[in-house]
Amino acid sequence: MRAGQASRTADQNALFRALEARRSAAVRIADDQLSVRLLSPEFRLLAEAARLSPVRRLLEAFIDHRWPCARPGGLPAPG
């Protein structure tokens, strides 16, 4: 981690929250609209592309396959 720069883990968790915020209101667990502002430029690009549902689903599937349980683990508990 470099001074003045977010860690990769922080960037990934902000991306998970941003992806969740892109889901429809009926199914989302968290609505963290500020998470996008915390992202590095390359992660922000992914979050913006995830406004398109097929892109979001593809990103979520890739993340869930590569790092099982990481994405849901970065979200608050529902309720």
C-alpha cells in the first residue's frame, strides 16, 4: 500500500458495494452510492459499466467464481 492511496482490499470492497448499489431497489442489500467515489480509476470504470445489468451480472459471476464468498462478505447484513 502506498501513502495516500487505498489498498487493493479497500478498492475491492468498495467495488462490491458499488456493484450492489447498481442492483434494482427491490433486491439490493446495500445502497452505497458514495462507494463509487472511493474507487481507483480502473475500478470506477468497472462500477460505471455495471450500470448495465448484463455487465454487472458478468462481473459478479467472475468475482464469485474467482473469490467465493468475498463479494457478499463485503456487504452489510440484511435487515
